[in-house]
Amino acid sequence: AAFFDDGGTLTNARLDDTFWTTVVGAEAIGGSLYATVTASSFGSSGATSLTTIPIGGDGFVEFTTQERNRTKAVGLGNGDTNQTAADIEFAIALTAGGTVYVLENGLSRGVFGDYQPGEVYRVEVINNVVTYARNGVVFFTSARIPVFPLRADSALIDRGATIKNATMAVTALNDNIPRDPISGFAVPLTQADWDAVFALAGVTPKTVSQSWGLQDAAGDAAAAIGSPLTASTGAQALDYQQPVPGWDRDAIVFSPDGADEFLFQPRTVGPDSSVESVLMFSYASVDPVTQTRRMMVISGGSSNAMLLGVTSTGNLRLICDGNVAVGTSAVTGATVHPLMLQYNRTGSQARAYSDQEIVTATFSAGVTNSTRGYGTSNNTGSNGVQRTLLGAQFRGVNAEWTEVEMRAVYNVLLPSGSTVPW
């Protein structure tokens, strides 16, 4: 929330006696907030709520004001970078001039008449849709997709500006997605599961081309990975149902010494990266390695390849038709990472996503339809192994996710309260 002028207030937005936290340039008493710093613009006074609306939640912040000669902005925001209105993703601003604005990250979405002291204002999210209401009547609906978790956020401009008795509530938790009971990660195994992920993320549903649970017994490759992928092993057989620290799910382990992998066989089945977009997903962990090796392959011939690997230093390595990009965050170790490998022909993008970063390679339309699947390269002598717990693939228009959609989906896949840094 933000105040423009001396004496601005918000009232009746309260949850308990410790509603506000990270208070700067103000005094907090219960749900009320009083600016104590003289200023002429946002940035010196504000606070956020202790209560948050988690991923999958519905909720609101509600408030009133007792004067018309101070400006204040209150709403729902993700994170708390500073005390400006630009830091609040969804806000109602009541100005010293007596007018009502909707501000989203500081950008005006319109003026919505005048206000009077005692009117009740609410910013609410239901099923990923944010609305703005006055005295129970919605006057504006946002077109933006919210990023969770959300909390009440405020910003005040001048000494004496106040928010009075702020209230906030989480009214529903809509996360019906299957999750690993130990790690908390979402485990979408079916189209229905993915539809629930997309609904919670607030993005257009995508059709899953293939999905693999990878939980079946040793040697049962057909059941474990499902047609049209087939197991390919070298000197060392695949290890099935291997425990993973911090997870209830098991993994299938690929050995680099054996050049183990799951591949589409024959190459004529599955998506064709020479003519369409392809997106591959997996949960995986990788032991420290001594040489470059691959993890997911959209096209993995000796040339014209689109593949995601790991360098000898443990960083993601993306290749698109000879164009190489290396990430900055190490992915080796016991930690399981959600990984996406995207070849977007329509959008001319070659990207790899993790829960830590985005790696972008120079796009080339020359990627062919070659070896495709999961597993190690034919490089031998590496000490590390790759554990894969889950896999899925999307093709065509269903693989052409935007970065905004990818971020929203990742924030659903991650355990509650976690978000990606990109």
C-alpha cells in the first residue's frame, strides 16, 4: 500500500494484532499503519503483511480510510523490494485529490471516480483472477496473471498518512494437484494432473504428448517408461526403483559408463523436431561429473542437435545446432531439479529452464529429427549418475510456452511458498 499525502489512512483491513511486518518509515498498531516520515513521493514509508496467500489459494486484503487529504496505495503483492507503489503488483490508490486509481506495479489501469471516508475497498484473488471492489461491488478486473505467494503490501507518502485496521484472509486452497509427500513438489502424471497445474498457474491448458512415471520394477522398461520410448543400455544395466534423498518417489538411474538412455524407437514416432516445436520436462538429479554429458535430447545427432547436458563443472549446457550456452548455477549433487528443454520453432527460441535460471542459446532452424529421449551420452569414464523421477513431453503449439507461462507453471510445480528467481 502507498500514501501520497499527510494524513492518508486505510481502515478495516486486519487479521490480528501483528498484521504488518517489514515496517519502514511508519508505526504499526494491529492492522493500522501510521507514516512517520515527511516525504513528497512514494518510497519512504510502507509495510507488508505477515499473512500470505499461497499458490493455489484464494484471498483478499480489505481496508477503508478516514480522510481524503492523503494518498495511500494498498493491495496484493509478491515479494517486498521497497516501499514504492511500483513494488505492489495489484493496488488501489486513494489520492489526496479524492480520486480512486488502480495501480499495477505503479502503472495506472484507470481512474474510478471519487471516494469518501468509510468506504470499504478490497483487492481479491479468486482462481488466479484479481478483482478490485468498493463496498462489495467489483469495479475492475485485472488481465494480469498473479505470481504467488501474495501478501498485503502498502506504501505511504507523507507523515500522518494512515491505513486503519487492515484485514486479510485466505478464503480457499485450491491445490488438488498430486504432490510428493516429502519434497512437496507437484507430481503431474496424467493429462488431468497437468490440467490442474495449468489451472492453478492461470495459463492456457496444454495437451501432453507423452508422460512417464518411471516408478516400475527393475527390468520392466515398457511399463516404466511406456511406448514409444525404449531402454537402451550399454555396459551397465539401468537401475530401477532407486531411492532419492528427500523424496518419496523412486528414480531410474542412468549410468554414463553404460551409456544408458531412453530413446524414441523408431525415430519416426513421437514429435518431429525438424518441423515442429518440442518441449521436454523431467525431475532429475546428477552426481558430480568429470566430463560433459547429456540429460535430455530433443535431437541428438552428431550435428543439428538440440540437447541439454551438464558440464564437467556441474552447470547446464544447452546446444542448438552447434550454438552452445552454459548456465551459471551448478545442478550437480543430491538436489532434484525440475528441468524443461524447449525448442520453439514458431517463436525462434532455444531454451533450458531450471528452478535456478534460464539458459538461452542462439536459435537455429536447422535442428533435425534425430535421437530423442532421456539419459547419458556415449561419453564413458564419468563418475556421475543421473536419476530421473518423472518425465513428460509436449509437441507443436502445446510446446510453445511463453516465459510468463513457464514461470507460472514452475511456481506451481515447486513446493508451496517457493518461487523461481527468474
